[in-house]
Amino acid sequence: MRKSMLIASAAALLFSMSASAGNIHFPEELVPLQVGDRVIESSIFSRVDDIELAPGSYQLKLKYTDLYEHGFDDHEVIESEPFWVDITLDENKDYDMVFNRADNAVSAKIFAEAPQVSLMPKGASVAQPLSVISETQLASQKPAMQNSVPAGPTRPSQPIKPIAPINGKGMPSVPQMLEFWWQQATPAERKAFLEKVK
């Protein structure tokens, strides 16, 4: 009797914790890279489309990347530098990260220079614009970011086609792979790599 009450209590606690967590869904053009100090693990073959977080405020690092076709056999990848936004999640709500996708590569390049994204609660008709955090603001907030530890696991989606342009052999090029792994590396790993190649 006591054991069954303990198991029921634990199950209720787990259910209440997961029920209060919210999910953010990202379109394929917006790549989540980091939540606070926690790096989001992903790859070209298995990217993260959804992140589950407990209610609260977070700083989220994103990157915009989009593919535009110029003709039958010609395309161009437009990418932004990684950028940070402040988000606030309410209890028991799921969200979509949204943006106005450019119609052409020229407009996409303009967007990549100054990305503007919004957070829309599921079922809502109006999205909340998110302000991009400048590097100066980020440096002044760094101690606060280190103290905030986001809760909830990330859930990678099924592998999808590579976003980056591919070479003639159907594989990502060496510079693209180097850039990808450099972005995934921790500062310590980057330092160790630079010492190794000297």
C-alpha cells in the first residue's frame, strides 16, 4: 500500500513537471544554437526543431540560414551571424518561432544583416516580436546568464536533408563542415584545436 502511494506520488510529480513545460517549434530556416550557457546539440543530418523549456525567461541564441534557387542548377545559401534574443515562456503554453521569409535572395541578405523574429503562442493570431540582444548588452548580462540554468530536455527531430550547399559529390564541403564543427565546439575545444594546428 505504501509503495503504491509512493509510486503514484512520483508519477503525479513527474506529470505535473512535464505538463508545466512549454515547447518552442522552430522553422527550418531558424536554427537554435544555445539556451543561456547550454549549447544545443545538432548536426546537418539531425537538427533540433523543438525545444522544451520550463516557464520563465531565457536568452536564446539563433542563426538564420536559408536556401534560394536562382535557376535549374544554381542556388545560394544566405546565413546570418548567430544572434541572441530574450524570450519569456508562460506555463502550459507551446510556441512557434516565426519570421517573415524573404521572397528572394536579395531580401534574404538584408534580413540576415538584421534578423527580426517573433514568438507566437500556439493557436494565437498575433506574435510577440523579440528584441535582438546586442553584443554590448550580452557582455553586461553575462554573469546573470551563467546563473540561469534552463530546465527541460531538447528533443531532436528526425534527420532531414542538409541545409548547407553541397558539393558535386552530394556531401557537404570541407569548409562547411569545419565551420559547422567550429560553431559546435566549446571554447576549450577551440583553444585545444588551435594549439594542435600551430
